[in-house]
Amino acid sequence: MIELTGISKTFTAKQGSIYALKDVSLSVKQGEIYGVIGYSGAGKSTLIRCVNLLETPDKGSVKVKNVDLTKLSTGKLREARSNIGMIFQGFNLLKTATVYDNIALPLKLTGLSKQMVKERVEKYLNIVGLSEKQNAYPAELSGGQKQRVAIARALSHEPEVLLSDEATSALDPDTTEAILDLLLKINKELGITILLITHEMNVIQRICDRVAVMENGEVIEEGKTKDVFTSPKHSTTKRFVNSLFSHDIPDELLTNLNESGHVATLSFFGESSGEPALALISKKFDIYPNILSGSITRLKDESFGQLLVHLKGDQAEIEKAVQFLKEQNVHVEGVKISGENKRVS
Ligand SMILES: Nc1ncnc2c1ncn2[C@@H]1O[C@H](COP(=O)(O)OP(=O)(O)OP(=O)(O)O)[C@@H](O)[C@H]1O
Ligand SMILES: [Mg+2]
């Protein structure tokens, strides 16, 4: 549905050139929710703005439904853009217009009849659960309600693609959940493909089918959310995964435990695959596993757990046990102290 190939973008600033995007390629399939996660300045907004050419890439092609947008005339580009809705962190509502008019005014500009405009506004306000607020002004709405209006406005043009630039970043956790549920509903019931960018792991973990991790203008890891987060390769991806679990263990204890064995995190899918694997290794190998801490969370529809364990035993037995765990689809990462910070390595 969306095919970005070799996208590069440089901004010229007083201090010199800023390489916001370096040779980024990614592809979003029809009907999926694709998330791009990265820390501030990674290039996420620049990337998403390239999808509807709010930002023109210096290099590369931007294909939506197999049409390269960079090659279109202004008229054709306008037409192609009407198939791409967008929502933002700051909602971008007109303060002086009612909820109804915030949605209706852009629709009128497309030449729809008054009756059609009315039908669309009512339909999409109903979908986002705000039918009663038609006559309210943005100042009378909560942040979550404002974002619902912005979503209804984007949907009212009946796009096949919805782009979301940090749509939940200004919202509290409960409201974030409600908006994420709404995005899931839109994806499932209307079949809209969603490309979103965020710096929050909970957004990715709740709704994204696939994910790309960005850093310094590059995609450093990409794939199914489950695959990327169960066996993260890049240190930044590991940091994001570790932010889901907090295993607070004093450094001295960690040092002591590492002397008598090996401290590791075991990540696994499914409610119960971690502990049985651990019980098995104590039977199969000359090893005493001890759970130091553990927690379980969800990745979209599946449970995702992590145990911090101490494997006590000889090096050779530990290695065999780790190998066995990996064969059971448990991702194993050794935990060491590095400098002042504990680091998974
Ligand atoms: N119009 C611009 N002019 C100059 N530099 C820019 C411009 N837009 C973005 N940049 C720079 O490009 C880099 C990527 O910015 P971008 O906004 O895409 O990051 P981001 O990942 O969305 O960050 P955040 O999470 O803070 O929104 C940054 O170094 C930023 O300062
Ligand atoms: Mg941004």
C-alpha cells in the first residue's frame, strides 16, 4: 500500500546540513497497522511527512497504491492526497468553528453537496463516539475528544490510508488507550491502513502489526512487532523493549550473582512458555535457575513476558542450558553491569 524506497532528506540550517533521513526504505501492506518508533530527532516526522509529500524527499520514491507521488502533477497529487488522511499530536482544529464545521468545512471544499456533507459528518462523528458534541467548540472539549474530532475529520474524506504523527503523545494514559482502541476499530471495521509514528512503546505494543525502529535518520531494525521485540538486535531496540519491563536489581547483588553463575533475561511469548522451560533446564542440566523478577505484558493480541533469572552452575552447563532455552524459542540476553548503568548485552 505504501512503498518508500531509498528516501533521503537533508535540511540546511545555520549550523550546516542536517541529514534527517538517510536512505530509508519501508513498505506498509494494505490493512495493517505499521508503527515507526524512535527517540526525539530520529527523523520520524520527516519520514511520515514524506508519505503525503508535505515534505519532498531529496532522493527516493514514495509509492502509494503503486503510484509514485513524486512524479505527479499538482492536480494529480491533490487527488492522491485525498486518499491519505493525517492526524497530529496538536489536533489542528479550527478554534472558531464548531465540531460539526471543523469536519464539514474541508468536505465542502471538495465539492460535496450539503446533504452528503451532513451525512458524512454524522457518520464519522458517530464512529468516533462524539455525536452529542456536534455544536461544541474545541475549547469545550477534552484532549481525547479533540483528537476524536481530528480523527473524524480525517476519516470523513474516506481515505484508505491514515497517517498518525504522535496522535496520543499529548494525552493521559487512559485517554491514550481509548484513542488506540479507536484506531484499532477503524483499522478492523473500515479496513484502513495505518502508518503511525511514536516514541512510546505502549503504542507499538498495543496496536502495531509491524514496526520499524529509527535512529539518526535511519531504520535500524524492522519486522513483525513480535519478532523485533522478542529478539532485538540493536541497542536502541533493546532499550525500548527493556522499558516495558522493570527489573530493579542492586548492582552489588548483580555482581555477586554473576560470580556464581549467569544473570540473564528470558523473553517469551504465550502465558506459560517461560517457566516450564526453566523447570526443564533444572532437570536436564546441572543447573539451579532462580527467578529474580518477572512480568508479563501484551503485544497486540499475545502475551509477552520477561523473567530475570540467575542460572547457578558451571559455565559449560550454563551454555548448554542457554542453548536449550533458545531452541524453545526463549530469547536469552545476559545482564552485566557496564559503567554506572546495568546494561543488557
Ligand atoms: N524544517 C526543518 N529544518 C531544519 N531541520 C529540520 C527541519 N525539520 C526537521 N529537522 C531536523 O531533522 C531531524 C529529524 O527531525 P524530525 O522532526 O523528523 O524528528 P522526530 O523523530 O519526529 O522527533 P520528535 O520525536 O522530537 O518529534 C532533527 O534533527 C530536526 O532538527
Ligand atoms: Mg516528530
